[in-house]
Amino acid sequence: MEFDVTGKIIGCCIEIHRELGPGLLESAYEECLAYELKRSGLFFERQRPVPVNYKEVRLEYGYRMDFVVENAVVVELKSVEALNPVHEAQILTYMKFAEKKVGLLINFNVLILKNGIKRFIK
């Protein structure tokens, strides 16, 4: 199921990138992806809080995931010159805390979008 969902998400991102291209702020791509996900009929949560547990301390809103789609796929958007290992670590941490097995890290700041997409499976 998650692979069907990731294919649809990637299709939405390709549509956005085809229309807008690279060079915009992450927030612009996020707004457009929310539009495209809704249009495609996928259920999603946007800016979903990620609680962080450390020993006896619980931070209810330590971080926020850009999207969780169909309660199965974590989607983290970037608009950066290049994806770095810290970006990969970020999505893997979100997947761990949210207990999700699939994640997409998408960098819109590339000439060809397929070069900016990384899929993670735990």
C-alpha cells in the first residue's frame, strides 16, 4: 500500500516541479503539495507534531513533520542546494518517532526532480 501512496505523492511533486521549477521557498512547495494531495484524494496531515521522548521528559511538540500521507508515509520537503546526511537523519528520526516504515525526502531545488527524491524504508 505504501508504495502506491509514494507513487502518487511523487506524481504530485512532479506536477508541481513541472509547473514551478526550482528556486522557490520550501513553504511555497508545501502549499502546492497540500493542494495536489487534496486534489488527488489522498488523506494527509500537514505540519504534524512529532513528540520527542527523552528518559522521563516528553516534548509534545519537539518537531513537526511536513506531511504524513494516508497515515503511512512521512514526507519531508526541502528546497536546498544539495541534500546532506543531516536531512536523511532528520527524516529517519521522524519515521522512528512517528512509527512509520516509509518516508520520502524531496528536494525541489534541482533541475530534474527525480534527482531530488529519496525514498526510505525501515
